[in-house]
Amino acid sequence: MNPKQHLTMIIICFTAWFIFLLLGIPSNNYMDYSVSIKVLIIIGTFFFFFPPLTVLLLRTFKNTNLFNASLYFSVYATLGIFALDYLYCGIYLGYGLGFVKSHWLQSIFYILPWFEVPIIGYIMEKRRLNISK
């Protein structure tokens, strides 16, 4: 992967984080929602946000192993988002690392991309290799 592709992934992750931050501000950073609404947010994000975003991103990468790219994307989508959440919730809002427990809705997204994004990358890479044969 080239630096431009890495930068693209980082920008997409930051943009997604910023959008979710803006959506969460009116609800005290999602804290005021009921558990059922939080579960719906998780399901919606897992099934209707990650898959199309991952597919659209990986389709833009030519001459790149899509499975490897999906692993990088998972790293940026978890560690990068954790760092941004720590800066905002941990430092700015004053929760420290305790935000990982108190803001469990956000914390789930440090794990979920690893269950989905590499699988999508693997399937897309397999299909690309089968098409080129």
C-alpha cells in the first residue's frame, strides 16, 4: 500500500469518528440513550455502515492486496478511533481511561471492525483473484 492509501484510510476514520461525535453530542455522547437504542446503533453500524464503507474504500485501491488493506483499515478504525475517543472523552471530558467502561457503546467499536472488515477484504480479494484467472 502506498502512503496516499494509508492517508485515505486515516481521513475516512477521522471523518466517521467526527460524524459520530456530532451525532452523539445532543445525547451526552450517547450516554442518555436507553440500552435498546444503543443496541440498535451497534446493529445498524455493524450491518449498514461498516460493510458499504469498507467495500467503497477497498474498491478504490488498485494493485493492492485487499485483505491486507482491510487489516490496515481495521487498525486505523480501532486504534485511531480509540486515540480520538481518549482525547475527547478521556482528557477533554475528564473521564480518563474510565471512558472505556462508561462509554461502552463506543468501546464496542474498538473490537467490531475486526470481526467484519477483514472478512470483507478477504472476500473481495478472493473475487478479484477469481475474476483475473
